[in-house]
Amino acid sequence: MLRYLAVVVFSSAAWAQQWELGADVGYGMYRDGTIFSAQGTANAGILNRFAAGIVFGDEFSDCVSAELQYLYHDGHPYLSYAGTRSDIQGNSYALTYSFLFHFKKQEHRFRPFLEGGMGAKDYVIAGPAPNPQPIPQIASLTTNDVWKVVFEVGGGVTFRPIKQMEMRVEFRDYLTTFPRHQIVPAPNNTARGVFQQFTPLFGVVYIIQSRR
């Protein structure tokens, strides 16, 4: 009996499986961190800029699919204190493995979904450090690239205008800890906050292979 049920489950998954390759564009908006010091409090974070990425998906059942997602964000690290802001040219790359949970089966044109996953995010510096530093008594902007574990949550909806293509609108939230080796607090100062990249995206997905 158990063998029969296993055959039915795996046969259904194989029947519903499809491979997908797509690209998306959007805008990354940050919830930044704070640096506390005896001299005052400074805001520290990443500037809001455009984002773009690619996805490779395996929709192995009607309700669940998996995606390898890559996202580039053109945001510069910055420090802001007493009405003055200074930044350093930079960007970030996030690579995540996520699961999408669909509320409708593949044959529906409109399919809302929730998603969640994790991976790695590289905060990259592409320009020289400010000279002089704007607020060295509170924190400094350095040229260190920093890798962070990243968690990704979100949701959206897909629309299939033709059999081999999907369009989708989604919202992702990327969460990492404060990159203290890139935005470096001065001795005895404290950096706090979770960096969140709120990212609405519009994408187009090409269905490479479908077994339906």
C-alpha cells in the first residue's frame, strides 16, 4: 500500500513539473541601521536604487516550486549625521534558494504565491573611501567587501498570457545583519539594526520545459 502511494505521489509531481528561466527589474528600498555614540546618533545604511535579477525555477508540483534567485542592487553605503550625508560607491549581490507556495494550480492564468528562502549577500565597494571621513568620531566608511547570510521572504502573483511565458509582480524583503566591517563604528560606539531591502519587482519568465 505504501509503495502504491509513493508511486502516485511521485508520478503526480513529475507530471506537473516544469522548468523556468526569467528576469526581473525593480527598486530596492532600505530600512537602515543606527550607530550610537557619546557624540550623537548617526544613521547608517544603503541608498535606495534600482535592482535587477534572474531566476531559475523548478515547479515540481502544483502547489510548491523552488527557485535559484540572483538579485543585483545598485545601492551605495552611507552615513548621515546632523543633516549631512556622505556615501561611498557600492552595490550588492544576493543569491538565494527559495521555495514558492502557490494558491492555485498550474493551469490557472492568475496564481498568487508566497515565498521564502535564504542564501548569501555580498555588499561590494566600487569606489574609494571618503577622504577625509565625514564623522570619524562616530563611524567610518571603508572599502571592505562584506559577505552576509541573507533571509528572503515575499509574495506576489503570476499571470500566464501564453503557454510558454509567465509575467509576475512580486515583493521581496531581504534581511541581513549590520555590515560592521564596511560601515565601521568608532571604538566604544554601537551599531544596531537589521538591514532590510524592500524590493518590488516585475518579471518575465520563460517556461523551458513542461510535462503537463
